Amino acid sequence: MEAVLPLLTFPQSAEFSATSLTNYTVNGQVVGEFKTTGKLSFLAVFDAGHEVPAYQPAAALQAFNQTINQQALYST
């Protein structure tokens, strides 16, 4: 999936491509990697497969709450 990211075109695509992935944490515990530019975020959650809520419920809830509240993803 990450291989598709450079192919996206949107107003901040150059900035998004230049941004490195950084650790995504939940209460200080690293659960994945992410990057955000403008309204586009990419999040890869470790040890979750295709069922993030089933395997990493805290990470899924945090990302859901941030997204539903129209916030950029950020670590806690």
C-alpha cells in the first residue's frame, strides 16, 4: 500500500512525498507508523493485518476518534 503513496496527486502531494513516516503511539506505546499532510493521512498499524480493531483496538479507537473529529493523526 505504501508504494501507491507517491502516485497520488493533490495540492500538497510534493510535501506529503517529502514527509517521512514517524512512529504512531498510543499512550506512549509505538503501535505503527504514520504521516500526515493537509487532510491526507497514512497509517500503518503493526501486528494488525486487515483487522486493526480486532488486533489493535486502542490504536483503531484513537485513529477513529482523531479522524471523526476532523483532526490530523497524532501520537499520544
